[in-house]
Amino acid sequence: MKKIFKIAVDGPSGSGKSTIAKKVAKELGIEYIDTGAMYRAVGYKMICEGISKDEIDRIKEMLDQTDIDFNGNDIYLDGVCISDKIRTAEVAKMASACSAIAEVREKLVDLQRKMAEEKSVIMDGRDIGTNVLSDAKYKIFLTASTRERALRRWKELKDKGEDLSLKQVEDDIIQRDFNDTTRKLNPLRKAQDALEIDTTEITIEDVVQTIINSIE
Ligand code: DC
């Protein structure tokens, strides 16, 4: 029988989680689940429907009629692929705001646990090692300096044609770090048993190898 194992990857925005987790998934032949994309999908739907973060009743109603799924590395919202719609500064902001809402977290955490049932997965986010998959065999916590993370995001946004200054992106990152680490519900924290890796000055390949070595 094939052995099932779970890898939890957490860390702040721009620490390299998704790039690294995708590569580890490919090397190990397991599924990758990007939970940040799921919060972005909810934020994106709120923007499309003109719902603000304070309209809890409308959010609850919306969540009851929301279907989120993955096909490979693509995310589908109500049956439509939205992978190329959710990597904007506007969606990032709404994702951060909606991730502090109990009803949103409840629905998405439930879905995340179901997605990880009965198969090996690597899942990345903010509360994976501490909450969603607290029993994961392997836990990784990625960090990087604020400036380096802002630079990575700024380049990513620039490639997509978004014209923001580095200072704006850095300010956004500082604000999101604050939101993510200080919210009451499942804030971003390193799990006690997680391996911490600072990615500021090491290559993606080296981080991937460190993770794979720690597993093997
Ligand atoms: O990783 P990301 O930037 O795509 O995440 C988008 C937002 O979702 C981010 O502000 C934090 C939030 N998030 C969360 O609260 N819990 C997770 N497990 C993943 C993301």
C-alpha cells in the first residue's frame, strides 16, 4: 500500500510558498493545494458582486452558493477558471480582509481538509501547520525579509502590467503581514514543530532540496 503523508507550508506573503510547494509537489508526485488562492477566489467573487467585508449576511448567502475547486494548479470558481484573475493587488487586499471573517474561514478550512483526505498533499497558506493540517507529518515555515518579499511581488505585478511603485507594494505587504499575524482567527504563526527556512538569500532550488532532504 502506498504511504500517505501531508506537508504543511506556511509563511507570509512573498516568502516563496507557492513556487516552492509546486516544485516539491512535482518532485514527489503529490498534489499541491494553494489555500491562498481559495481566499483570493472568495475575495474576487465579493468584488464581482459588489459585496463589502462588513456585509456579513450577504457574504454568508454568497458562500452558500459558492463552489471552489482545483484542476491541476488551476482554480475554478463556480465552474469557471479564474487563475489569471486573482493575482491583482485589489484581489489580494480583499482576500486579506475576507480571511478574517469566521464564516469564510469555516467554509474554506472545511473544504481544505476534505481536499487533503486520503491522499498525499502539500498544502500552503498561513494556518496549515497550526490548524488545517495540524497533524501533518512535515511542517515548513518560510520567511524572507520584507524588502525581498516586496521586490518579488512588485516584479510579479509588473509582469502582469500592474503599475505600482515598490514602496506601494512594500506598504501593502506590511499591512497584510499585520492583518495576517494579528487577526483573532488562526493568525499566521510558525507551528512549534515546523522547520523554518529563510529564503531571502537562497535559491528556490536550494529551498526545494532542503525540504526534500528533510522529508527523505
Ligand atoms: O498566499 P496569498 O497571498 O495568496 O493569500 C491571500 C490571503 O489569504 C492572505 O492575505 C492571507 C489569506 N490566507 C489565510 O488567511 N489563510 C490561508 N491558509 C491562506 C491565505
